[in-house]
Amino acid sequence: MYAVKQVYSPFKPELTFRRSTAASRTWKHGFFWQTWVPSGSKVICTPGSIRAVISNDDKALEQPNKETDNKEVNGTVLSSTSDKLGRGGIDVRAVITIRKKMKEKINEKIEDQWEYFINGIGRGISIQLVSEEIDPETNSGKSVRAFVRGWLPKPSNNEHIFEYAADFTVPFDFGNPGAILVSNLHGKEVYLMEIVVHGFDEGPIFFPANTWIHSCKDNPDDRIIFRNQAYLPSQTPPGIKDLRREDLLSLRGNGKGKRKPHDRIYDYALYNDLGNPDKDEELARPALGCEKWPYPRRCRTGRSPTKKDPNCETRVEKPHPVYVPRDETFEEIKQNTFSTGRLKALLHNLIPAISATLSSSDIPFTCFSDIDKLYNDGFVLKSDELNEIAQNPFLGNLMKQVLSVGERLLKYETPIVIKRDRFAWLRDSEFARQTLAGVNPVNIEILKEFPILSKLDPAVYGPPESALTKRLIEQELNGMSVEKATEENRLFILDHHDMLLPFMEKMNSLPGRKAYASRTVFFHDRANMLRPIAIELSLPQSPSSPGEKRVYTHGHDATTHWIWKLAKAHVCSNDAGVHQLVNHWLRTHACMETYIIATHRQLSAMHPIYKLLHPHMRYTLEINAIARQSLINGGGIIETCYSPGKYSMEISSAAYQNMWRFDMEALPADLVRRGMAVEDPSMPCGVRLVIEDYPYASDGLLIWSAIKEYVESYVDHFYSEPNFVKSDIELQTWWDEIKNKGHFDKRNEPWWPKLNTKEDLSGILTTIIWIASGQHAAINFGQYPFGGYVPNRPTLLRKLIPLENEHDYEKFIRNPQLTFLSSLPTQLQATKVMATQDTLSTHSPDEEYLGQVSHLHSHWINDHDIVELFNRFSARLEEIEEIIHLRNKDVRLKNRSGAGVPPYELLLPTSGPGVTGRGIPNSISI
């Protein structure tokens, strides 16, 4: 039993009971009867059926009405099935914090004044306290309801935040409130930040919300807000057990109908909204998430099918928003300061303006100074659609504006890859360094088999006994034998052959696209430097072509020197596509979406694992919806500007089918799988790196170990008994749904981790949090720093390497620089990619970084031990930041220090706003 203490209460609430919607005939606008009365009036409440504990078949049970006594307590009439509630009451107060829109139109400001008045007199919002204790007479939590009334002083100087009060008289044996039901009688939604209940002996009780409360006109059901106490399902207090189940049911929906903007429903759907066959047959795309094209599931929107393809869902074209559950949308602060405003400005205004300016003369770069002008001089955009961009103060890194009549000057920041050394991209050492410390450091793997290039085509290199082949290779190995190099783990490969070869013929049939399936072999020499020694470029066999495989080395004469540059450019183009479509989109964005949907559907907001994962789910569904609308869709920026073109998402699907495994998404397991580390129990993460100077891996393991330590301690705290994990119904259903619904096409794979022990749970959670934070940061925020200079990382090439018997070979001999530049993306393609990469590499001013808690979520849990665990996690991340700074100053680590070499900072935990090339946000928020 919790004691309560009296506080002054100028308002008189009435005691009500929550009735099952199914059982109620008089429920209207969230109430059973007219409840607003002047202070001092008597309220005679006829008790009805309260919501019973929801049974397994989700049916509400109805309790018979009983005669009751209605007793007046301090001027408020209490009604109960038991006389015990009539012995007296204690006044408590709930303080409700509401946030208003930052930008409003005139009519909205007038509406707000009216809303402010209505709330003040107690006609706009009602709340109902629900006790953790159950009333044995009704088999449900004790409850009392009151209107939000009165105006309190603003809690800060923030003109957009308002506080109101609701006062309750609760019986002495009411117990502690565990939930609050909120009903919004306004005609529009309101943003509820939190509710704090004062008057109980334990001090203020926090009910963190940070949620949109729908109007009862849109949905008559109350919103359920739980206090900041974590409970496993079996530990849920009886008074709120039914509400826990009810809240989860409301989030799952029934799988039917088109979702409305105010809905908070999480469900699964195929990736069948990328094409638009009704607009153009060329924009038709296959649905992903089937036997032929397997894929993770996305959030269901319920839109109707297209006319020409019943398996394809109709699209919502920009600038109209795609549905995501209401609380997944960007908060207005984020919209105005960065993400939606910036991304929409980019996609809806800047990209069309670039196209309008350059498409009429979409020409290749003819000299390197053309590229340099993008940073030094910029170019004029003539468009009337740039007003939004011109007025957005947070687009500083994207462009510097030079005002002139009707014109804007687009001027890019100099990317870090050429900021210190503009010629670094030309060198083999930099080409190799970026496989370990660039934007895509997750594809390089060890080459263990003999002959040395057994992963390459033996028809090219000949059998092992071929003296010519072996001599050629050993020349590149500084005289070391191939056997010795293999034995000493000095041979590595960047293999984009098997993934791309099945699509090569289709890709090369696209206008302005020419590509090879590539393999690149690297040698790690005794000076601990990695360098490329051979590149194999392959074309597939076709009815009109016998296929072709050629091997290139860097050579020593001018001709082979330039051909080697072209070969490296093709490798970089393949790497850019695999990075964007597989490692970035598929393995972080798309897979994280399934974990988020399952978490909301199966884990109550009271569940400790929900509370652990909540910061790592922020904004991901919204950014993914924007990407499906404008980036990865048919005709979108990825298809327009990357080598795979219209086959981009098919390649992503093939990669999911052939290589994606949840158990290999853990950083140590991925490193071991690729042969970049070996198991070593004496090391902190159980692995030892094969290449010590591997910045992504060495820094990543520090972040991984910090997350792992925090998660293990967190799990130990809540799962104190060995059987708690297996007996946690919500947790088991959550993991089952991730496997069988979110990854339906992979549901029968034997490699899915079991979920029987605390160790199993900690491993699964560490992997998910790593994917959302460190892994995404490492492969996202370097996009502009490395890709912003087109020759360093072209996203497509438009020509094959000229052969001696071809007409273009003579042109190449006369002007190799022009051949190289004309093979790169056009000025239009390059500029669109640079604008997109700049935006996707930019941190918001209100970013929430790993180990930090936003002030909006400062009361996320009421558990001192967990707060201490989190503080230790934060302190450890600060230590890691210092360790990384010291590593970047270590002259022995050539991949992160040296003349002109940018330090490796992508896994530094914190960052300021903008394109910084560092910082680990909690979630995939861009």
C-alpha cells in the first residue's frame, strides 16, 4: 500500500471507472456521461462495468452492476462498489506539459488561443489515473478521472511549452498510479510531453509521453500512458495488467484498411511500393519480399493496388508524406532545424533545380578544373523553386548562397578526402586505405585459398604450375612466394564479382552505364601497408559475346598507369553501389525497420527491453519512408545516379538472399567470417585483428564492447532468475515475430540465434543496438567526406576500358585524362549525388548521440541502478573518444595518420552539427 499526502486542490474531480468499449452503450468522446461541472457541484456517478483483465482471446469481460453508496468527500462525490472508498480522500495533482507548434499560420494561432482557453476552463483534455492495485469488487485497477484545468506558469522561457493541472481526490487506499488514460476533446491532436503526479509519499511520479494524442473525433479510445517503471510481463501490477495488453493490441491493428495520419499502427508489408506502373511502364518494379526476390518487411500503409499491377501498391509522390505511425514522424524541432526541412528541400527543390539547370546540357566533366569549380566557384541555379532552400538557415554545408536577382549559387564544401591532399585519391595507398578506413570498410576479406587467386578465374591466371602466372604474382609480392604470403595472412580481396555478375548484362544494357564484375587483390607488406596488386574485371557470356575476363596491374609505363586508374575507378563504382544498396540500406535501414515494428507490436512500453531499445528506434521509419519515396524508388536518385540503375533493389534483394545472416551482423562475428580477425579468448571481444591498423574494426570493437557490457548488465538486472527469459511471453513473441514476420523469407534458416538464456538475449540486443548506432554511423557519415569528390568514388561509369583493337583506344592514347573524365558520371549526375551525400552525411543540431539522453527523455526509467549503469556506459564512451584521438596521433598507424591523411573519426561517439565525418547517433535518423 502506498501512502498519499494532501496537496491543495482548487478543482473537484469525480471518480469514474473505465468501461470496455465493447460493453459500453453510452461511451461518447471518451466518457460515459457528462462530466464537466462547476467547482462545488455534486456528481452522482452510477458505476458501470470496468474493463476486466483481457483474456487470451482478447475479449472484454463484463462485471454485473451492484448497488453502491455514493459518498461525498471534500465536496467531491466518490462512487464505489465498496464502502471503503467513502472513508475519505486525499487530494493529488497531475501537471500536464503540452508542446505547441513552433511555426503556425494565422488561423492556427487563433485556434491555439481558443484551445488554451478551453484547456484552462477544463473542457479540452481529461485524464484518468489508474492504480497499480486492483479493486477486488471490479477485478480492475482503481481509477479516478478529472479534467485538465487551470494555467500554470510556463516551465521555462520556451514560448511553445505550456503546463496545465488536473486535481484528483483519491481514496486513502487508492495505491500508486501506474497508468494514465488521456482523452483529447479538441478537434485536433496535441503533443503531450509528460505528466507528473504530485502528492504521493515517494515524491513526484513521472509519466513520460513525448507523443501525439489524437483527437477523440478521430479515435474515441483513450491513450494509455504508463509511468516510468519497468516491469516484465509476469511482474505487472494487477491494476494495469489489462491496460498493458490493451495498449499492445491497439498498436498492432487488424491488418486491414488504409492507414490514416493519426494512426499508431505497426504492421508488415512487402516492398511493393517502389514502382509506379500506372505512371509509366518503365517505372514498374518487382515486389520485394517473395520467393524470387526475398527481402525484409517494411511498415504497412494499406494503400490500394495500382491499376496495372495488383501486386504493386499505389505510391504517394512527393511532397505528400508517406504514412508512418504517428510518433515515428520527425518532431517539429527536427523538421525545422534539419532533417525533414533539409531533406525535403533537397528532394523537392534543389534536385529539380539542378536538373532544370543542367539537364539541357548534361555533359561530362572535360577537365579536373570543372570539378574544382564546384568547390571554388559554384554554379548558378536558375529556378523559382528555391525559396524554401534560400530561407532555410541550416543548409550551410550544402551550399553557400550568393544573392542575385532570381538566381542562387550552389557551392559545395571541399570534401575531407582532398582537403589535406588533393592528389591523395590518385595513389594506390589511398585506394587501399579506404577499404579499411573509408566509408565502406566492411567488404574486404582475407584470401586464404591456393592458388593465390583461386577466387579469380583459373582460365585467366592458368594452373598453379604456370611459371608465368606465378612469376607475375610474385613480382607484385616483392619476391615473396605465393605460398608464404598465404600462410602469413598477407593476401586480401575485395570481391564484387559473384554479387554483380548475374546482373551485368542487364546493367550494361542501360543507356550511359558500363560496368564489370570485379575482384581486387591486396597485399599487406612487411611495413604493414596494404596495397592493391591485381584487379580482375569480368563481363558475362551472352548470345552475342563469349564473355571476357581481364587482369590489370598498376604497371610502370604511362599507358598501363592510366588503364590501372580506370580499373580502380570501376572497382570504386562497384564498391559505391554495394555500399549503398547492401551495407547501408539493406543491413542497417531495412533490417532495423523490422526490429522496430516488432518491438512496438510485442513489447509493452513498460517492458525493460522496450525501454532499452527505445532510443535506438527514433526516426528510422520516417527516414526509410522518405527513402522509398525519393531515393530507392523507381526513377529515384539511386537508380538515376548509381551503376545498377533500375536493377538496384534487385541486387539488394539478391544480397539479402545469398549473404545476409543475423548472427553475422555482430561485429566480432562479421570480422571472423571475413577472416579479418581470429578468435582469441584472451582479447576483450574474443577476437584478434589480422591487420592491427584496421581503423573501422579496432575502433568498432571498442564501441561494441561498451554496448555489450552495458547490455549484459542491464539484462542481468531485470532477468535475475535463469528461467525469466524463456518465461517472458512478450520477449519470446517479439523474437519469434522478428524471425517469422519481419524476415519471413529467412524464417527457416538454421542460423537464427536461440533465445533461451540471458546470454542469448544480451547477444541479440547488442547486435541490434550496434546496427542502429555504430554500424550505421561508420558507413553513413563518411558519404560526402569520401564520395563528395567524384574521381575518388564515382557512383557509376559510362564507358568500358578501351581495348587496343577498338576505335576509342586511339582517343585514349591521345588524351587519357579526357577518357577518364568522360567515363565518370555527368555533371548532372555527379552534382545530384553530391547534394544527396552531403545531406545524408549531416548531423542535426538536435542529434541524440550514443550514451546521451535527451532532456525530453530524462525520466525514461525510475530505477537508480539502471541510471548508474547508463552513467557508466556514458563514461566509458568518453574514454573511448579519448582513445580514438590518441590512435589518430599514433605515427605507427599509417591508415589514420600521416602527411595529408585524414584521421579516422567516423566512430568518435559525439559530434557537432553539420558534415563532420564523426559522431554516433543513437538511431538511424538520416
